[in-house]
Amino acid sequence: MGNVPLRNECRTLGSLKTDGGFIRMPANSQATALFRYSIVAGLLAALWGCGGSSGGAAEPANIALSGSIGIETGTRVDTDDAGTLVLSSSPFPGVQLLPQEFILAGYVSAVSGRYTGADGLPGNAFPEDPADTYSMTLRGGQGISLQPFSASRNPPPLTLSLFSGDRLVARDSTGSQAAPVRISLPDTEPTGTYTLKIEASGTEPMLYILSTSVTGSALAAGFQWPDHDFAESEAIVMFRQQAGQASVRSSALQMDVEPEMQLAPGVWLVKAPPQAARSSAVQTKASTLEWIRTLSKRPEVVSATPNYTMRTMAATPVDEPLYNNLTVGQQWHYELVNAPIAWQLANGGGAGVTVAVMDTGLYGEPGNWHSELDENVVDGRDFVSQAFDNDGDPGPDNNPADPGNAVGTSVYHGTHVAGTVAAAVNGVGGAGIAYGASLRPVRVLGEGGTGSSADLLAALNWVSGRSDGVAPHADIVNLSLGGLPFQQELLEAIDYGIRQGILYVAAAGNSASTSASYPAAYEKVFSVSAVDGAGVLASYSNYGDWIDLAAPGGDASRDGNADGRSDLVSSTSASLINGTLKETYIGLQGTSMAAPHVAGVFALMKSLNPGLDHDGFYRLLSGGDLTRQDCDRDPCLKTRELGWGLIDAGKSVLAASAGVVPNLLTSSPAIVSLSSEGPSSATVKLSVYGRSTDEVSIESVSVDVPWLRLDSVPALNDPGTEFTITLTLIPGELDAGVSERAPIVVDYRSDESRRLEIPVIGQRVTDLQARDAGRHFVLLVDPEPVGDLYTTIAQTSAVAENGRYPFTFVPDDGVEPKMLNEVPPGNYILVAGSDLDNDGLICHAGEACAEYPVAGLRQEITISPGKPVTGIEMTTSYARPEISAATPGILPRPGFRGYRLMPEPAGHGSGPAPKLMGAER
């Protein structure tokens, strides 16, 4: 069998259409290039799960390469960053206006100076800009986060101040370790216009990212379980701010409750006042729930829940700190697949099932993996051979550690995928779909997320036990990789594993293409396409008759669920923090992110029904028992975009469950998203989950916000198993550019009185035209770096237009003078980004960056004479603050100095290159 290179299916950004252009992955060296070109059959592979899309007709012959770059939702940029200031006389004298929700990158410096240049020459200038001032509307309790970035190991502090007129409302400083800070508008302050000021100090220029969202913590899981025992007259209350003892007792007096114990910062156990308890002869379950509902409506309360006794379910991912986190929250992609219901039905989280993740390996080392994964990891293997190896010890061996890329960015793709499958519930960060399952890391991808089909074949044979005649090492294999042609040897290896009871789940790929990508396209592999937050096929996702089902992969260019944030899938990773590599959570997009959602759901199912094999899963899938479907027939027909539909974890686990399940009411969709630029009305179908066909009766349906209208509701007290609610958004009742959340509350009776809350997100969108991540430089660079920098061959620049950066490169005509955007034939890496600190390098932490097709997983583009490459689409986004308990701030581009901008053309002097260079678009 030919040693065909393999690529992962993870994508943060990118896609393309070629008119004869051939796309290839970078080699590690000239020797690797020679090996690849002479022995490897002409297809490469990288972690595909991170994206791509295509479109557009062929451009005229004078185009070498063209496309556009989308901008992440809510993005804004400092009007007087250093790149702008070198072209103007002084910093912006006014106050920059911002929307109520945004993510912004900025620059400040208390002094002016020059960077250290190469070869003893002076570097670019950095101008003085001691303070940036912004004006925005804030609500009581709304928080604002500031993450500083610096190339220095001892960065100077930044001061973040909030003013109402001239009155100081709140202030904090980042200190000397570049740690993020957050200030909030006190609940005592009214909703209104406030001024925010960021002030510099010291002698080093600083970049920063500023972000805020008015949504607060997302709604709790849509399904409540009031049949569980809980303490009478007690509640667990999360206050909008992390209140101390004194402020809690002050709030408690206003709320008429008694604080008992602080359970976590801002989270308290409270009791109903004694007089309230005495006023009722018997404090019933219903009266306690009613009291808790009253508490939950208080403006100072984020959430109020019963204090469940030991009958309550064990902790699930809903209880993890990052589930509702504003920056890297996992709620949208888990609730989109109905995971909270699945966790209640499969309360072991997939315990007893082993999932092999064939990928780049894991961050850490054996016995000391990423702390969110370590307790679930079992022994793994490394199969990466010499040509693709980057850990210094070519496989096979017993250490599947991911060393990161030798040059450039590293997203720790395998760690991210593994976290979605089975990150543990430990009260620290986030969690995976099958949080109790075992993870077996199998490393098959090396430098830059590349590997060979020979390495993959060896790994498949090992996992199935075929190579040594032992029992299989896994129940499920996740393959967030692809880009291979059909190969009989791989098919036979997978078929052998299926006969041993193994399930294979694979990412469909990120080229927005219908071309079959293997291994996903093998008949008995469950191939997974990607959707955004609205359940719509992602812009980059492959599709076709070979797709089996879909799952959340995200789309950074969209806000499909109208929550004010771009749709990225959050999971475990590692990043450079103040010069030290540490574990983190980050957001990525791609079919690589979609596949592990399905693998995790399959693990939950196998834990309840170990005898389910491929044929059993396929019968359930094709029968409509595993997916959320919207069609006029039952079962739904298979589509080219979503296969049999979007995976529904609750429905899937119920289909696998052999136990007695009470009749529970659930909704489809599980989350409703309405906006002025998308669907403004929706129909929600309510269906009964359960083994029996007993009917339930709806007792009430209500919603308590002016921006949402219920057009029709089920007849009250009329028994049935299916019901319909229709609703419409009233945009005029919403603030422009702000997402709102509210539940539709459905009280019903089955075996007892129960409640279903359906989250609804509404937004009057005004963001697209205002998106701006700063002037972007688009580069075509030599795939082979010199040291730790790449050589730029051609360069152009672009400014934002209606939320995108269009760009064009033209063929090199061989006539002098050569324009910066002329490109000769050859293989290139395509990158783009802002240079907000004017150091002559793009893609620093704190700056916007896009790499084709995925940040950290670059793919080569071949420019050939007379064969324009057109329709390239990428998405740019900032290196933003990611949050975990151990690592509150990150510099997410380990070991990477950035991409160097081209020097000034000959005859224009010998000083630093001015920012006016380069053809616009």
C-alpha cells in the first residue's frame, strides 16, 4: 500500500475552490519533501476537523489567487492601534463608541520607541498612546474582561477603570504577570452609558483584548427534575456578583432569606425565613419550588435551585465551571444535541466504554496528562513514523504525547478532540459528552497535524487486535482526520474491527466539497458533517450522499444561536502563558470537532447496552431514533448535508436504554434562536420520552418577556404524546446588537407534576457591517521556515468591508518593478492578520490571525501558470482570553514569533517598512 499522507479534520478557519490548483500539506524538511514527492501518492492529510468552504466562479486569467476573510462575530478594533498611529500625527482624541456586546483588540504604550531589529538594524517604531477610552451601554452586574499581551516576560501593568461621567465606579490593574482582570457594573448602578479607560505604564508597548456580554450565565439545562428529593425551605443561590458575607446578608434581608453557608465564590446555601416556614402547616415540595422560583426572578440572582438530597443525580458537565462561561462556554454545543437529558438517563457518563482517539496525541505525558483528561486516560500508543515525527522518538512506542509543532502554532488537536469525548467531571473546568468513559490516545499525526496512511493502518490493526491476535483495545474509534483516497487495505482493517464489535466515527472534512474523503466515506464508518449554533451546515463542512449524521462543529463566522458570540466548540488544549506552556480550554471549529460529539454519544449508548454493534447502531440511525429531524415524513429521508440528521443525545440514549424511564417531555429544537437577520419565528415540537406510550397533559405554557410572543400553545389539560408551540420574535422590544435569553415554561403532568423550560435566544442584529479586526495583511509565505520565521513571497492588504476582507494576488509577470502582490508559481502557505503593535510581524497573541485552512494546521496551496485559485474563504479572530481554573490567562501561540511582513521595495530607503506598502485588496 502506498504511504499516503493523512490530515486532521479540525479547522478554525478556511476553505477554497481551485481551478487546477493542487493543495498540499507542508513537509518538515527538504528530506521530507523529497520523501513525499517521490514515494507518497499525491494526496496529503491533516486534521481536517478545523474547516473550509468554497465558492465563486473562476476569476480572469490575471488572477493568481483571490478570496475573502470573514470576521468573527462582535469583533471591533482600537481606532488608534500602533499600525494606525504610525500613519497619523497623534492618538485618537475622542471616545470610541462600542456596542453592548463585543470583543476588541487594542494597543497602548506609555512611551514611544523602537523594537529591536534583526542583524543590528533598528526595528519598527512603536508610538506613544498612553490611554484608550471607550463609551458603551452597560447593565447592572455586566462584567468587562481585560486580557493583556506582551512579548516581555515582565510586562508592565494596565489599569482598567469604569466611570459614570467623572465618577469612578470600578477599577482594577493587571499587575506585572499579564494576568487578566474583570470588573463589573455594580447592581446598585442603573443601566446606562458608561466610560471605560485602559491606561498604560512602564516602557513596553502592550496589546490587550477587551470583551463583554450582557447575557450573563447561560440558562440552566432545559430539563428540570422536581421528582428528586430536596431539602424543604432551602435553596442554592448564585448571586450576580461574587458577594462576600456582608453583602450577601444585606441582599438576604431584601430577599427575606437567611444565608447559611458559602459553597463557592458567589454561591450560597440559603433558607426560607423561620416565619415563612411557620406560616405553613406543612412545607410542601410545591411551596418550596414556588419560593425558589420567586428567588430566581430577583435581579441580584443569577440562578436559584433546590438543595437536592442524595437522590439527586451525580454531577454532570452542566455543573462544571466552564459550562456557562462567557468566553469558552460549552453550553451551546451540548444543549444543541440534547446532552443534559442524556446525562440524566446515562448517569455513569459512559463508564465501562473505551474510546480510542486517533489523532496528534495528548498534551502532557503518561500519568500526567491534561488534568481534565488524566483520570480517564488508559494506556495508548504512538505510531507516527520518521517522516512525520516531531517528538524526537519515532513510533511505534508507548508514549502518545503531543509535543506541539516544531515551528508555528499548535492547537493540540488531539487534546481538543479527546476533551469533547471524555473530559472528566471534576469541578475544575469543563467536561466531555461521555465524561465517565475511558480514553485511549493513539498518536498517528505528527508535525503540523500530518501523518501517513501506513501509520494509520498500523494503528487501526493494533486497536482492533488484528496485528497481535488479542481482544480489541477500544469499543469506539474517533477519527478526526482524513483527506485520503479509497484504499482497500484501510477498508479491510476497518471491516475487521467492525467484526470485533468496534464502532468507527470519522470527520467528513472541511473543504465544502462533495468529494468523498476517507476514512469517513467508507461504508461502515459513521461519517459526521458539522453544523453551527443554529443546526445549519457549517460553511466549511463537506457534504454528500456518504454523510451519515451531523453534530456541532462550530463556525467562527456565524452566531447561529444569536447569543452574541461566534460559534466555536470549546475543549481542552494547551497554550503558552507568560513564556510557559500550560493547559487551557480553547475554541475551535471543524468537522474534527463534530465527530467526537458523536463518539461521545455512542459511548453513552454502549454503556447502557454493551451488545450494540455497528448494525444495531445503523438500524437505530436510519430509523430516525438517534437524530433530531425536521421533515414531513417519519422516518425522515437522508440528506446530503446532515445525513440522517443532527445527533440527539437524549433520544439516542433513550433508544439504547433497557431500564424503566419515566415519561418526560422534551422539545425539538432544544434551544430556540430567533433574530432580526435570521428566523424570526419558530415551531417547537414537544414529544414524550419514555418506554411506555402513556400520555401527558399540559397544565400551562408561559413566557415572561415582551420581546417574545406565543402564537399558539397546546390545549390545556388535553392528554397526548405530541404537542406544538409556535412563537415569534418582536425585534422592537430588544436593544440593538444585544442578545436576550428567556425560557418558555411548560408545566405538565405525567407520573407527577413536572416542568420543562425551553431556552429562547433573541437578538436584533446590527453587528455584521460594523465588524472590524483592524487592517489585515495577507501573505503568501514559503512553506519551509528559516529558523523560527517564514519568508514572505507576496503580500497584499485589506480593510474591512461589510464584515469581510476581500483580497487578490496577481501572477508575477517578470517585469520590474515587482508589485508586492505579484506571486510566482510555487507552493505557499496563506496567512493573514493584523499588526496592531507595528512590530512588522502579524499573528501575535492579541492580534487577529487567519491561516489557511486552520490556525495551527496550515495547508499548502499550489499556484500554477494560467490556473487561478479562487473562492478562498477564511475567518479571522483574535487570540482571546481563555479561562480555566489553573490558567486564567493565555498566550495561545506557543513557540511562534509571527509572520514577517515584506521589507520596503528597493529605492525607498533602508529604514523600517512603512505601513502604506502593498496593493490594497
